[in-house]
Amino acid sequence: MPSTQHHWGTPPWPIRFKPRPSALPASVDFAIVGGGFTGLAAAAWLKRLAPEKSVAVFEAFKVGEGASGRTGGMALAETAAGDMPGLGDVLSGFQKILHTLDVQCDLDLHGAWEIARKDGRNDSPIAWNDSGTLRVMKHVPGGTVDPGKLVAGLGRSAQRLGAKIHEHHRVTHVAWHREPVLTIERTGAATRAAKNGSRPTHKLTAEKVLFATNALSLRVSGLTHGTHARLTLALLTEPVSESVLRAIGLASRTPFYTTDFPYLWGRVRKDRSIVFGAGLVTSSDVGALETVDIAKSEATQIFARLDQRVRALHPALAKVKLVRHWGGPILFRDTWKPVFGWHPHSNAKHRNGLVIGAFAGHGVALSSYFGCWGAEVLLGKRTSPRWAAANATRTPDPEMRHLNKV
Ligand SMILES: Cc1cc2nc3c(=O)[nH]c(=O)nc-3n(C[C@H](O)[C@H](O)[C@H](O)COP(=O)(O)OP(=O)(O)OC[C@H]3O[C@@H](n4cnc5c(N)ncnc54)[C@H](O)[C@@H]3O)c2cc1C
């Protein structure tokens, strides 16, 4: 039974956008399932390119309640599997999308550091104690965004262009006819707003459907095979002084992530607080992810280890206060490649169901980039990348064995 509320903690950035309520339609040209970066960018792009078409976004909770509102917000180039044929320049595409849609989200692309216990640079600004000494290996293209502003900006843009966004409406089933029929269930606030307090379902016909549901609803999105859904964890320190940032090597505000295990990533925020993240809650299988409570069992143990690791990185962090803990859903594919292709049950002739997701920890820039590309595919203006097909032959990457250890 899907939950109506998550117990995944509260990330530090607010999402200052509430969609205007509107009546549920009986039919739409394009139904988008999922109100994260992917779904909201796709909705805005569809309306921008085809203003005459109707577009409705269905979000089971609130916009940004999945990974997008909970992410670390590092904008990274390429995909988790590296560069791919025909991918193009993800970061410059992302920048253009934000400019075109007039989204202000504090985008700063001054680069990112790959850090590791081996092969670190002699002039590394950081030398952290974490199962060896973590040093900067490489400066790579990348940067940061404010995730709350990015969700809100994409939502506002989609709404301004005419897309309808229905929060607290979960798509529970799709009947794959020539025109797919979606079963939509009210959840949470929408249920309470309903007069009889029941959970009425609504049927809606769409010409085409885009699944942008990431690590949740894998059965409906057709992503149960070759994927691994997890909850990944993050924490926030209190704002630290400039001299602490200098001592730990983060005065340049360059975000960082490890290329070896145990994994660690992080970034400095505008107020000099620092986000660190690591760890995957493994006990959740496909259906159970939504019911994970970060205040219980496995998550508390992972947080206890992460707290210890952060304080042990450098003497300047030994007494730092850790003021917030939260988690968010993440979907890995066996090959690390994201999914961008036709739904396995959609109508092969009419190509009426597209699925985009499984970005692993590499989806901030790529999700908007693919969302807009997906809009062009739905409009028949472009094709999807063949290497990302939903049913592509999968040879699991041997590195996947580390998933349960990070
Ligand atoms: C803690 C954390 C840190 C991360 N850090 C980074 C980082 O620094 N850099 C980076 O590049 N990537 C990072 N990622 C990954 C990145 O955030 C995601 O890849 C990206 O946000 C995915 O966006 P999305 O729109 O595809 O999915 P989501 O944001 O997860 O959106 C999916 C939405 O679909 C909704 N939904 C699900 N099922 C249904 C249904 N049946 N009906 C209606 N709605 C439904 C969900 O409620 C959710 O809002 C991180 C992820 C996490 C969790």
C-alpha cells in the first residue's frame, strides 16, 4: 500500500511554489506522471513548443517531494555512466533550458572536484581522514543549484505556459489502449479536501503519457527489471566560519564527490553550512521505499556512521553541529545508464508511453535536459537515445556489487 506521507526528513531549502488548483480533466493530450525536475521540465517544454496541446502533471505528493526537492543539488556533466553517443553537452543544455524558461536557481557552474583515497593531487586543497586520506583528484565541469528554487522555477514556468499541475494525485494504473487510460487516486491533502473524505479514483484518457517517477511506482512505470531503488541520505552542518572553510579546503565552494568507496559527496551553501551525503538504505524493495522511516533502524545506523565520518574528516569539523538529516529516493540501473525510452507495455505502433529516469546520483542537470528532450520526442520532433531504451539488453556493471556497501 503506497504511503500518503513520507518519513524522510526535511531538506533545508523551501520550495516556494504551490500550483493553482484546477479540476481534473477527462482527457488530455499529454499526461505527465511525477512532479520532479524531469516531469516539470517536460511539461514546460511541451507547452512552449505546442501551446495548443493540453498538458497535465500528476504528482502523488507535492512537487519536489521525490529526489528533486531532496537532492544535493550538484549539477554534473554527462550521465552516471559517462558520456554517451549523441548525448550532447548536458551542462550547457541545462543552462540554456533555465534561461529559456526563465528559471532562477542560483546556478553556479564553476566546476566540481572528484576526490579519492588514491591518486590525489599533491596540491590538493583538501586532505580528509575517511578510510584513508581523501584528496582532490580532478577538477571536472559542474557546479551547484538551489534545488528548492529549481523545482519552484520549473513548476512556475510550466504553469505560466499553461500546464496544469495536480498535486496529491497518484497514478495507480495505466490501461495501454490506443489512447492510454490512467487511473488516478487522490492522496493526502486532496483526499482531505474531498467532501466525503473517501479516496475517489478518476479515469483520464491521454494521447501520450510520460513517466517521470524515478525510484517510486516502478510497477506502473515498467522499471522493475535491472533497477535498484534506494533511499540515499544527507545531512547539513550548522553554518561554519570562513576560517573553518579555509582549514578544510572548501573556501572555493567547489562541490565534491568520491570516485571510490565508501562514497561521500557534498557542497557548501550560501550561508556557509555544508551538505554531506552518503549511504543507501538497502532494506527497501520496490514497494517498501515509501514506507522507510529515517528515524528508525537501518537509516539511523547509517546516519550515526555518517555523523562520525563528517566529524572525523578534519579537526576543524570535530565539534561541528549537525542540524538536519534527510533522505531521498534514488534509482540505479544495472548499467548505470539512465532510462529514456518507450514504456514496455505502451503501444509499439503509436508510441504512447515514454519513461525517463534512473539517473543514479547524476540527475540534477540531466533530468531537466532529458525532460525537455522527452517533450520533443512526444511531439515527434526528435528520437530518444537508443542506448537508454527502457528494455535495452543489460549487462550489469560489476561495480554494482558495491551498491550495498556505500
Ligand atoms: C539525497 C540525494 C542527493 C542527490 N544528489 C545529487 C547531486 O548532487 N547531483 C545530481 O546530479 N543528482 C543528485 N541526486 C539525484 C537527482 O536528485 C535525481 O536524479 C533527480 O532529482 C531526479 O528527478 P526526477 O524528476 O526524475 O525524479 P523525482 O524528483 O524523484 O520525481 C519523481 C516524482 O514522481 C512522483 N511520483 C512517483 N510515483 C508517482 C505516481 N504513481 N503518481 C504520481 N506521482 C508519482 C514522486 O512523488 C516524485 O515527486 C540526488 C538524489 C538524492 C535523493
